[in-house]
Amino acid sequence: MTTFEGPPLGDLADGPTTLGTFLDDVVARYGPRDALLLDDALRDGETVRWTYDRLGAEARRIGRALLAAGVEPGDAVAIVMGNRPEAVASIFGAAMAGAVAIPMSTFATADDLAAMLRRSEAVAVLTQDRLLARRFGDELTALHPDLPSVHLVATFGTPTWDAFLTTADAIADSALDEQNAAVTPDDLGVVIFTSGTTSEPKGIVHGHRAPTQQFRMQAHLFGRTEDTRLYCALPIFWTAGLTTAMGPILAAGGCWVMQETFDAPSALALISRERVTEPYTLPHQTSALTEQPAWLDTDLSALRSVYGKSALARHPTVDGDPDWMFPVGYGMSETAANVAAYPSSTPREQMKVGTGRLLPGNQLRVVDPDTGAALGVDEEGELRIKGPTLMKRYLGRTPAECFDADGFFATGDTGHVDADGILHWSGRLTEMIKTGGANVSPAELEVQLRACEPVKLSRIVGIPDARLDQVVVACITLKDGADATADDVRSFLKGRVAAYKVPKHVLFFADGEIPMNTNATKVRDDELIELVVRRLDAEPTLASGDR
């Protein structure tokens, strides 16, 4: 059976492989340097600056307080907080106490939080008094009687937090050290809940090895150093926020300039004031920054890690590093981030070819999705992966229910490996559109449409068709003030993709009309398809005049 393999782990195998020892290591290396910075709404906007020493001390205090509360090794500790220093300290403190840290979405409804707390059997909840319109302290206190496993709710910004920390005084440092030393890399360390669109979120259970190894790997891929000052508002209850932002900046000894929720005016001012060198922003966040009245007049001269033709690279005060490109890769929450990638030092032209080579320690098989037969070089099939950062299992399922007989995880993604060892991802197996006997990957068309200037958001779906099985439909939201027709969109795609992949219909939707999940990160395809079918049924003559 053909198995594609990345290089040996090498130096990655030598670093700390538990969350607690990882924090001990970076505190010893970078003690007095800035680690975390937040303009804190719970402190009336005061700028809070934590050094590595302070982060280590606060994490240890939380760890001792959890031990004082009776938390046992393997117990689940839920953390319902935005991006703030106390959230980072809570994750590491829980890990030092031998508990499983579970950062939970601040986007989740109270009912969803209750469901996650029940599923994880959390014994403690560490939260904050408020975040925007939410009052998490009140919500979780009200839920507490209906959560039989939870025996502690401590809320930052209320007396319960100070009382919780005070209990740490009854536990000696040596007791925490003993517990921290007893944790092994294969012990359960963290659970990440996915963002569901049509089903309840899956709880992805990772051992300590997965995040700590990704912290070091991602620091290398992004080219971060002690001098990196990273702006990022991606929440740490997402894999991207946890293992490509928070952990790697600490691994490098840099500073994370935090924001609990993205706010463009304050983000722009923060990036300037704090001399940020790497702005880790999503495309819609970058666009929002450029729309600020102060955009052109803001000093962004400290920015170095900006890439290509991005708006940040084109800012009149920015002279970025021409050798830095945003890393391209393939991975998922189940692998705690990338299993294949190009590092930031990769030339731009090479970055355009696939998603990079397998990272150290990873193995990949490409199989026929119908027969399970192994495929070789340049053969398209389902991707199955195995490696040191692969999850232990899903919450509530056994490993046997999650992996094949050889320990490989069926990703549900399709792709191939070329003769140069480059992985090419083509889309989701379940999303593949079958039209006229051929397969069309929605992801391929959506990637192309990112370069179509008038397009703000695109989603490609397949609609049942009596003759072709399915037809391809492009659902488009245009940028404010932009104008485009269905023929404009089709013309843009012609020549970039095969003719049979060009959408049969192009429908335009107002901003916010395409249904999204609670986090506004994923399209609810089932609801979108219903909208499309109603539109096409109402106007059956739609063709080149799609609208």
C-alpha cells in the first residue's frame, strides 16, 4: 500500500511535549519579555501587559487553585473567555493541574454551552463577567444547578474570581510541580469543539503532544522570533487561534497583541501604537481596516510580515519583508493545524502549487473513496492521515470508531500527491458536485473567485437536475458599490477552470442574505440550497440573465 511520508521529527521531538512543561520552558527562556497585551474592557480600557514571568505565575496560581478545588487528573475544566491573559493562563494552569483544558466558544448560546459542558462532563468553569452584550457569569451561574458534574464556577471581574485565586494559597508550589511532572505527552490535554453548520459540534480530543508540537512547528512556518509582535483577534477556542497564533508566538518568545473581538477602528490604532510586526487578520478583517477613515494616515511602518499584493503590504508607510509569504498549508482541527505546508520563506510562485509537502512525522494515504484501494502519485482520491498531532478521538467515541485498522483518519477531503511530493487538496468528498458524469469541486471555484474584484463572498452549490444529475450554481455577494453580472462572473472563470465547471446559474445575494452559522464562519449549505431552489423555481427561465 502506498504511504506518503514526511521527514523525521528531528528537533521537534526534543522540545517540551506537555502544555505545562512548554510554559515552564518559555518562561525560563523569555521571563522579562512582553508576552501578552490587551486593552481590557473589564478594566475600563486599561492596557494590561503581561511578561512571560507574569504569565507563568498566573498560570501556576490558577493550577494551584484548581487543585485546591479538588480537580483530579483527567478532569475537564471549561474556559469560556475571550482573548485575554486570564484565558491563556487558565489553559496552561488547568494543564499543570493534570486537567483537560476545554476552551469553549463565546459565540455559543447558553443552551449550546450547557450541552458542551454536559458532553465534556466539566467539573469546573472559568469564565468572565461580560463580553460585549453577553453576561457569562450570570448565564453560567444560572446553568450551574442543571449541570451535575460542575462544582465550581469562577468568573473574572467578580469576587468569585478573587476568592478562587485565594484558595491557591493552601496548595504548595511543590504539589503543583509534582502534578505537572506526572503529566505525559499522551495524556489528554485539550478538547476543541468544531463550528457546526448542520449538526452539533464535534469535540476533538487531543493529547498534550499535539498542541505543543504544533506550537513549535507553526512558529517555524510563520518565521516568528523574539522580535515578532503579533496582532490577532482569532479566538483561542478555534484551532487557528490556539495553535497557529497563541501557542506559536509564545514558542518564539514574541508578544501577542490581543483583541477579544475584532473591532476595526481600535484594531488599526492598536497595530500602530504597539508597533505590530505581523498582522494575522482574515480577509474581511483586512478589508475593514482599509475602510477606516484613518487608514492612509496611520503609521504602520513596523509591519514586516505582510505579503504579496495584500492591502497591508500596499499601505504607504509599510516596507515589508519581500521574502515573507503567509504560509500555505493543509490541516484541520483533528490534526491541531497543518500536516502539510509551505513555510513563509517559500517563493511566491512555488506557493501557488498545491499546499506544500508533508510536515515532519506525518503519513498520508490517498484511497479510492468507493473501494478503499490505495492510490499512487497523481491519482485523485480521499485523503487519510496519521501523525504525531492527530487527535486521540472524538468526545464520546472510541478510537476504533475514529480511525481505520492502521490508525489513519479518513478526512473526507479529496486530493492527490504529485511527483515532487506536493499535496494538492481539491475539496470535500461530501461537497463534490456531480454534473454530466464529471466531478466539480466547489472549493476550486471559490478559490478562483477570491481573485474576482467585485466579489465579496462566493459559495458554490449543486442543485438536482433531471438531465445532468446536478448543475453548478454560484451564489455571490458583491462588495459595497461593486457591480457585476452573471456573464461577468462566468467570463472571469472561463479559462481558469474547465468549461464543464463554469456555473450554469449565477445568483446574487444581498450582504447578510447568504445564511451563515452562529460564528459567521461557515455557510449553512442546506439553508442556502433551499433559497437557491426557491429562486430558480420562481424564475425558471433564468439563464444568462441570472440575478
